[in-house]
Amino acid sequence: MAPEPGSSIALFGIFGAGNYGNEGSLSAMLTYIRSVRPQARLSAVCTYPERVTADYGIPAVPIRLESPYPRTAGFVIRALHRVFVRFPREIATWARTIAHMRKIDLLVIPGTGILDDYAIAPGDLPYGLFRWCVSARLAGAKVLFVSIGAGPINHPVSRWLMKTAASVASYRSFRDQISKDFMATLGLDTRHDPVYPDLTFSLPVPETGRTLAARDQPSVIGVGLMTYYGWRNDSGRGAEVFATYVRKMSDFVAWLLHRGYAVRLLVGEEGDTIAAGRVAAEVRGAVGVDEASRLVCAEIDSVETLLEEIAATDVLIGTRFHNVVYGLLLDKPVISIGYAARNAALLQDAGLGNYSQQIEALDVAVLKEQFNDVRDNWRRLEDCVREKRIRYQQRLQEQFDVGVKHFFASDPSSR
């Protein structure tokens, strides 16, 4: 018997790499698909297939193959490789990708900031996304971009590749207006593309609940850190950027401890433990024993443990986009120190527009003022965030019920 239409679904993204925002997006989409198509054959096209298979119990294949020659090879060797190996191999890779997609009904890109080029070259994710999306359409599969983030894309080749990948979609929605507007500036027709909240707003919250015991003032502050070396993520050229960020955040954390707060250092990706370790070391060397005892460098190894740590705080200061999202998901007033416009746009929409700064222009004095304002208006801001979070979840449910549900229907006539 032939497979039921719509029964084979592949999810594409930077999954298995230890980024808890990306993992939360994948988890949210898997939960939804399993609720509407429990018999569907699910798989992934991702960065670390083995880890995704181990964590989610679904088969996975890599986005790209590694080059068989070292990047340090000389010009002649690289030129010969390009002519006699790389081009034929790339043709074969396209053929294998199309053959793989002939077994797939839907290729779903679930959330994440998939359409930007932070720390990536055109031949990496932009080309991989282009190849898989185009191959999917050539093979007769539908492509869905669901609540995705976009921009900035600085390299012109990456812009073309990502725009073309997005243009073949049967369905596109953006997680904020700035993402939709950015893709429109690249020439993509976004007039009929809806804006829905980030997929991770549909994640379940920890059993500890959204709020702690009632008290007049916040006492536990979460500080989400990022190992940030600039947009290109170049640890050499961006060393000073990272050092300045660490110094400023260390000054702020020490200031919080001096004022009697407990501080929990949080991360949004496995590699962010470098930043957390540096800040913890600098702070402990600058404060007294009693103050140092109120500093916790949280051990986080999953979306679930990150949410549990945020649930234990009263206020969150975060750099990673999904630290900010998870703070709002748990009804926490949030201050953002972002490296892209998405953080500020989200807080503006959530009614927290006064509590945002850009990471490379971070002003610690302003950050202290922002924190004091949050402290003085804590309960009111909690209520504001709670109302917005409920609305986000309602909007996501609308997308699931109206925007994408028919793509997962077993009856092909309803798709």
C-alpha cells in the first residue's frame, strides 16, 4: 500500500548544536505535528543528525557534506579539486537531495532565525537551505516556513540564496514584522505572509509555575549571557568586543550582588558557558564572600533545565533572543541586551520597549537605571507580560488551526 499523502515530514534547521532556542523551536513543532498527525513519519535535516536522533527519536540526515580536502590547501590543489571533484560531487549531492525529498511530503522550517547570516558564510547554511528547499519543490514536496526570523543578511550571495529558498515556499509566516519587512526589502513578495509569534511560546512551562511566592520586590535576578565576538563570530577580530561585554556584564552583576540580590547566570547555547565562566570568575574576584555566595552559575543542558532556571528568577536580563522569549513565556519582566533588532522589536511589542539596549553599545549606567525602573514597577510589568504572553499563545494556536493545519491533512484534496 502506498504511503498516505502528507505522512512523511522532514524538519530543517540548525538542530543538535546545543542552541536552546533552536531546540525549543524543533520541540514545539514536533509536539504540534504529533498532535495532528500521530502516524506521520518524522525526520530531520540538520546540523548534527546523530544528536537529534538520540534526543528526539527521529531519523536525521546532515544539511551538508564536509569538504574532503583541508581548507588550508593551496590554490592549485583547490582549483583542481573544484574542477575534477567538487563540481561532479555537487551534482551528485543535488541528485541525492532530490531523491531524498521524493520520499518526503512536507519540508518544514520551524521557527528560528533561519534567514540571517550570523557567523556563517554563503556556502554554509544559506546554500544548504537553498539546495534543500529547491530540491524539495523539484521533487514535488511542499515547503513551509513557520514563524521564522529574518535579517540581517549582510553578504549579497547569502541574500540571494536565502531569498530564493524562501520564494519556493507554499506557506511562509514570520515571527515579527521586522523579519517580514526585511525580506520585502530583498524583493520577496511578502504581502500575503502573516506574522505570528515565535513557536517557542507554545512550549509547556515547568511545573514550578510562572510566579514565585508573592513579595514586594524582586530578589532573584537571572542574567543570560552570550559568548559574543561580533556578527561574524570571529574570536580573533572580535576578542575586544567579547572582553568589553564580559567586563560590563561583570560590573553589572557585581552591582546587583552589592545591593543584596541573588543572581543566576544563564546561557542560551552550550558555547555560552565560556561567557558565563568568565563573568563568574571576574565577579567572584571583585566581591566579598557573602556576596559571592549569592551568585550561581546555573548548569543548563537542555531547554527544560533552562526554563526551570528562568522560572526560579523574578527578573531576567538576557542577550540571546530566546532567553528573552523564555523570560516572557514565564511571565518575567525582561531587559534585553541584544545583538540584532529582533530583541528590541519583541520587547516593544510586549510593552517593554524602554528596557532594551544593543550589545556593542551597552551602557551599564543606563542598564542600572532600566533595572531600577523594572524593580519599581515589577508587579505591573508582570501583569503586562502575562497578558501579552496569553495573546501570543492564542495567536500561535490560530496559526496551527488556520494557517498550517491543512498542510498536514491526510486527505490530499484538503491540502
